[in-house]
Amino acid sequence: MDISAWGCPGGTFIGQANHGGGSCQISLSYDSGVNFHVIKSIIGGCSAVDAGQKDWTTKFKIPATARPGNAILSWSWINYSGGPQEFYQNYALVKIDNPSAAPGEFETKHPKIYLANFPSQQCIVNEADSTQWVNYPEPGPVVDYGINKTDAG
């Protein structure tokens, strides 16, 4: 399977304002961003790097169920500390070449991303409970568990 990207999707994060890490999801959308389906979740420690440590990196694979064609790759993150927990999201346009994908299989095997603090969603992350990372109720087929680290100056 081949994937090519337009723009500059990142894979390394430097330890600045990481808000103690948090939880994040990597997902794909085939409908112009209306629905994102999770290919990997990182619960706790996502992007957390203490001062003086190596940059944070993560690896993920585009699943064999991913359909060919244009898609939006998303990295969404809910911080651990540094104020109220907030939902962040970054995107990259990608083109996936995978002629062996079965129609409809991707959406049935990969849950939708966890959305929080949007007016149209019922899930609200409790600001008073920002001493825990978000544990996704439907994390998808690939899950990494990290640890939370603090911002060090």
C-alpha cells in the first residue's frame, strides 16, 4: 500500500507547551472531514516530552482496510494539564493507493474519533478533572498507553 501526502505532516514534536501530554487519536476521513475513523489511539503521554529529553515521536500504519483515494489524515489531542482540557486537531491531505481494500470495511472496523467540548456533542470533558488523561471509550484496533509527564523549565 502506498500513501503520499500534500503539505507537511509531522511526526516529531519538540518539548514545548506539551501540557503534560494527554491522549490523542490518529484517524482518516473519506468524506471531506465529516466523519473521522480511528486508526490508532494513544492514551496518556501523547506528545509529552520533559525538558532535556528526546523529541516525542509516534509511528502508525495505514491499515489494510483503508480505501484507495484521497483522504484527510487527522491527529487529534486532548491535553492533560495547563488549564482546562481542550480538544485540538491537525490535518494532512493524503492519497492512499490500496487496490485490495474491501468497500465499507474501513468504516466498520474503525470507530469514529472521540469528540469533546463541541456544542453538537454530548461529551464534555470535566475541567475540574484535568489531572487524568482521557481514556477513549472506543479507542480503535491499535492502542498505545503512555505516561503523563510535566512541563519542565
